[in-house]
Amino acid sequence: MIKSLIFDIFKIILLVLLPFIVLIRSSIFFFEKYHWGAWSNIGAGALLTAFILFIYMSFIYKRFSGKIGDVGSVKRRGIIAVLVVLIYCVNGILFINTKNLKNPSLQNEMSEIHPIIRLSVSTLIYLDKNLIITDASRTPEDYAKMGLSKKERSLHYKQK
């Protein structure tokens, strides 16, 4: 009984987090694998995430109505899924609350960071409202100071 309840809670948490994970990880995958532009990577990740949301909505619709629905309702679910992900991405990339920045001067620095990093940070801020961003710029020398291996193509560096 308790194992079943814990497993059900774990499944629900995983289902809620899956779209966020797919959005960020697939955007990074496309960046690393295909070297597309920043917006293309996020767009591809957003389409995959919208597809997952579409599946969720279709499952819920079928659960309540007992059928998949007509072509119009399938189109509406697809449009709603794309719009939800689009709004989430635009909000996450363009707007970072200044209360999550150590000092207001970081606002300009945040606009220079790769959009996938900004989207990732915004997602983390939704999960942890008290998250504080202390520094938005990195150089290869900073990694050595932190005792980490130097990355040549890190998204933490200022982007062109």
C-alpha cells in the first residue's frame, strides 16, 4: 500500500518535471550535436516539449470523455500546447526577476548569456524562488580558479 502510494507520487512528480527536462536537455542536445543557432535549438526543444504536452492533454481528454475527439479538438490541443511552451520560453528567456540577482547590474550581464542558460536559470527559479544569481560571466580562467576542467565551448561564456 505505502510502496504503491510512493511509486504513484514519484510518477506524478516525474510526469510534471518531464516537459521541463525535455525542453532544456533537448535544446542542449541540438546545440551540441548540430551547432544550430540558439533560437533554433530552443525551438526544436520547444516542439518536443509541446508534443509531450499534447500527449498529456490528449490522455486527459480521453480519460474524461472516453474518446480522442474530432480533428478540431486535436488541432486545438496542438495549438494550446505550442502556445503554452512558447509563452513559457519567451517569459523564461526575456524576463528574470531582479530579486533573484545579487545586484541589479547583473541584469545587463544576464542578457548577454546564451538563451538556453537563461531559460535553464528561469526554470530553476520557478522551482526555487530564493535562488540567487551571483555572477553571469565566465572565462576559461574562472574554471581553473574553481578547480574545474576548462571547457572550450561552454555556454557560460559571453556569447556572440
